[in-house]
Amino acid sequence: MKTQDFFFDVPPEYIAQFPAETRGKSRLLVLERHTGAYCHHQIADLPVLIEPGSLLVFNDSRVRPSRLLGVDSAQRPVELLLLEQIHDDGITNCWKALVKQRRRHTGKQLFFPEGLCAEIIGLEDEWCRVVFDRKLEDQWLERCAHIPLPPYIKRPATYEDSNRYQTIYAEKTGSAAAPTAGLHFTSELMDAFAARNIQTAFLTLHVGLGTFLPVRVNNIEDHKMHKEHFNISESTAEQFEAAKREKRPVVAVGTTTLRALESAWNGTRLQRGDNSTSIFIYGDYHFTTADMLFTNFHTPESTLLMLAASFCGAFCGAEAGRTMILNAYQTAQAAHYRFFSYGDAMLIR
């Protein structure tokens, strides 16, 4: 399959620049993947669209304030996006980071608020190794770093984003971008699930390059997925295994949740504890974990869109799935849905 097969045009006015005025008040397009039929709903309708006894699995990763703004030794602006701390090379205070500046080279000095200094010590294909002169304390990040809004949001991050670019159940800090499908959920919605005997469980996948790195090759098969770390607790594994054993529906909330489940499930047991995944789901992938996928509208030619297309095609083939998801996106545009991280959502079932 070709990357360009997943291109679609998104007029700027369809790209949500702000979250919905009230969390949980977004729209929901429900897509039936057996037939390609769709219907329009609100997020608040979700509890009645999922049958009692189902299990919803969420990603509870918390977004780190990971966007650092500073200068180099020539006072040229530089921007850093922290991805994850590196512990395996014996160097302290070393981070994997994206450096937004054309003049990148090893030995380059970078300067940030409150006297924090850093040096680029290694250049990889997509990222850099950056070592800081002291430990990056959470308090410093809260004071001086910024919430890492995606580049298609054409405005600076605000105080409101510190709340709205996190899920209400975010617990374990480590993501460089939000698991955005979860941004729609409210405590009222969670209570409504419980009232209808719909179970909820949580895993943690820290969002990084594996999720948001663009596909820059012509043939999808040539794209390399970067590893992302995840953790599944004993209680979540037991809930998931019970649902599969009792043939109750499983709903993956977000593509990151689905990728973690598919990586950890061997057909009878869900692997517990810390793990990592570089799974790339596209085409005629055989899904074994989720019966439904709750997800946002994704960017053109992204691995997330390719995963959603593959999920749509589980019963009709990869090409039909690709056509189905692109038709659904076209339908959403015609109905003035809001797209991407702060936009509306889909339930694919």
C-alpha cells in the first residue's frame, strides 16, 4: 500500500484549535464496519451505544510539560520536545528529544530559563541525545516548560491546555502528546458506564515518536515504528482476560490502547508489567483484542489513520477498510465535524 493512498484534504477551518467549550460535549460519528453505515451522535450517547457487560480499556498516561523554549550560544531561538529519559548509557540527565532548529550538531550548547543548560551529544535519524547540566525536576518543568500541543494547533499553549490536554484519569507522567481519544471522557460519563454495568480498566502507554512521527516513505511497509513503553497491571489483565473468556465486548479507547493490547495479548493471556511496542498496524492486520475502537479523527497519511482503516477492514479487507474510513471522514467534513486532537470522535464497531 502507498502512503499517498491515505491522503485527504483538510480545510483549516475543520482543524480544532481549541477544545470543546465543555469537556464531553463533542460530536460522535458511529461507523458500522460490517456495512460501512454511519450515524451521528453526541459523546454523551456513548453509554447506550455500548452493551452492558462490555469492557472499556483506557490509556492513563499523563502528558509531561515537555516543550522547552530557549536559545543557542548565538542567541538563536531553539525548541526542544522531550521524549523520554535515557538510562542505558551511563550518562546522567540524558534525554531523547526532538530539537527544532536547522543548525543541529553534537556539542551544540542550549540555554533555557532559570539557568538550565544542555548539550546535544548525539544525532539520530529523527531525534537527538541531549544531556542537561542538572536533573530536570518536575517543579521546573511545571514552571518553565509548556504543554506540547501538536503543530497543527496554530497558537501558543495556555493555562487551560494544562487541564484540557490531559484526560481526567491521567495518572502516570511520561507522554509527549496526549492519548487524545480519552480527552472526551468526564466523571459523569464514567458514572454512566458503571450504572449500565459497563466495566472500565486502565493501562499505560507513554505516547512518543511511535504514535506521532509522520510517515515519510512511499511504501507503507518501509515505515519504521519507534518503540513506546507501556505497562499493564495485574487487575487490568485479569479484567481483560475475563472479558475475552466470557465473550464480552472489549472497547479500546484510542489507538495507543489498541496497540498495547495487541502487543501484549498471546491469545490466552495478557502480559503483565513493563513492556514496549513498535507494532505497526495497517492493511490486512488480524485483530484479536478489541471489538470496538473509540478514536478521534486523525491526520492524513498518519499511522493512526492507517490503523483505523485496518480496523474498519477487519471484515471486508484492507482496501475496503481504507475506502470506508476515508468515506467516513468525508461524511464528517460535510457535517462540519471538528478534526484532530481537540476535535470530535468516532466509534468504530
